[in-house]
Amino acid sequence: MSSSSSPSVLLNTGVQMPLLGLGTYKLVGPEDVYQAVDAALAAGYRSFDSAAVYRNEADLGRVLKELLPKHGLTREDVFITSKLGPKDQGEGAMEGALHSLAQLDLGYIDLYLIHWPGTQGRVVTDQRNPGNRAESWAALEKLHVQGKLKAIGVSNYTPAHMRELIQSCKIPPALLQVEFHPRLCQTELRKVCEEYEVCFQAYSSLGKGELVTDPVVLEVSKNCERTPAQVLLRWAVQQGVPVLPKSSNPDRIKDNARLFDFTLSDTDMDRLSALDCEHKYCWDPSEVV
Ligand code: NAP
């Protein structure tokens, strides 16, 4: 799969973003990052999801500079996402984003997200949270205008956080990244994103690895002769939702990319969606004011 044929979605900036990206949470250290990125590029991944808090921006940038020529690729062939750490929310946002740019050292970042609606060290009900979010967004807007952050967006925002941002921003968010899998279908957030033309992106599609043993997922996997992970990822991309499976295992990285040569039947899609029980494997932003 070459970069040009990698299935993608159109962001509201006019740029295409690959539907498949490699999640990198817990991928740390130059050797592990090298091995995973090498396997991912070979398997056709052209998108990589990092964050300041993952502490791997510098390794990811260095490894890409080394590996892109090996795979016959250039900077423009890959799509790099990173995120502003919750400790930098508010007045530290400009410095935090510039730090991410310097750590990655790839000239620009394709997509930069506010990682979390709250602020590290403050309680979720702290009344300064909305002001801090607005200050962070204004910093991201400035860097977007300067061409350093090609697209800007948010992560872990609730419908209320999204409406607050849409009503106050100069530049609308290109994307919202949230937890999404058959046990957490995020119906309301998806409607908000559709209404405001914000791309909805999934994280923890495999339920941090726990969903691959769900009995319904296993049954569908048997029916279509695909792995449980492929079923979970296909369920999302078949709805047009971009995914970011994380693995440090080269065989799984390769297997998780085989999503675009099969289709789940409507019945199997419905059976998976019926698992929705608003279950979160990751952090829960619903109390953040
Ligand atoms: P995930 O992708 O749902 O699951 C990753 C886990 O599943 C790892 O333990 C991995 O183990 C295992 N796994 C991978 N492929 C597998 C397969 N084919 N069969 C069985 N197990 C498999 O979890 P996630 O890391 O939470 O989410 C993915 C990415 O989304 C993150 O890495 C990060 O980039 C992003 N994310 C963002 C946020 C946010 O707040 N914005 C939050 C969470 C995640 P091995 O490594 O051993 O294969």
C-alpha cells in the first residue's frame, strides 16, 4: 500500500488524513519506537499519533528521519499528530506546542490537539478550565496561521466542550479524538462532529487489548475469518471513523493494517454496535467543567 493509495478522510482544512494510524502511547525508547515505526511503514501505515505526555516525540522524529528514506518516503508522505500536555493548558500552551515542534523536529506538525479539556493540577470543577481551554486554542490558532501546525483539533472533549469551542473560536477544530469502540459508540459526540464538520477519530479501538476476547467480537471474527482486532478496527473504518491501534509487536502491527480488503455484513456491524454500554477503558472527561 503506497501513501497515495492509503485510504483517507478529508479534513475541513482540505487535507487528506489516513484512516489508519499507529498509536504510540507506551511506545518508549529509541529501539522500541524504531522497531514499531519500521514495521508500520512496511505495512502501509502513513500516520503516527504521539503526544507530549507520551514522552516519545523526540524518538519518533529521529526515527522517522532515519526510516523514511529506507522506505522510499519523504516527510510529506506521513501524517504526524501530537498533543498539548494537560500541564501546559492555558498560559503554557504556546511554549508547550513549540516544545512539541522542537522535539519532533520535522518542520511542522500535521495535526496538533489539546489533549484534555482540564488542566493538570486543578480539580475537574475548577472554574478557570474554560478560560484555559480558550487560551490554549488561541495559541494553537496562531501557530496554525504561521503554518507550523497544519491542522488543529481537540481530544477528550464532551459535547458541551465542543459547543463552547465552536462558538468562541476563530478557526474551527479539524478533528476530535476520543475513545470509541463497540462498547462506547459516542452517538451524541458523533452527531456534534457531523453538525460542525469536525472529523471524529477513534482511540482505544481494541479496548486497550481487552475487547479482543469479547464473545461477540470472537464470533464475528470466526464468521469472517479475520482476527478480533481486525474486526474491531474494521467496524470503525467501515463507518468512516479513523483508527489508531497501538502495538509494539511487528506481526500485530502488520495484521492490524489489513482492514481494507474485507467488509463486515450489516448484521455483524449491528451486532457489534449493540454492545454499546458506555464503557470507558480510558480517562473520563464528563466531569470537567
Ligand atoms: P488500543 O489500541 O485499544 O490497544 C492497545 C493494546 O492492544 C496493547 O496492549 C497491544 O499490545 C494490544 N494489541 C494490539 N494489537 C493487538 C492484536 N492484534 N491482538 C491482541 N492485542 C493487540 O489502546 P490504546 O493504546 O489505548 O489506544 C491506541 C492509541 O490511541 C494510543 O496508543 C494513543 O496513540 C491513542 N490514545 C489517545 C488517547 C487520548 O487521550 N487522546 C487516549 C488513549 C489512546 P501489544 O503492544 O503487546 O501488541
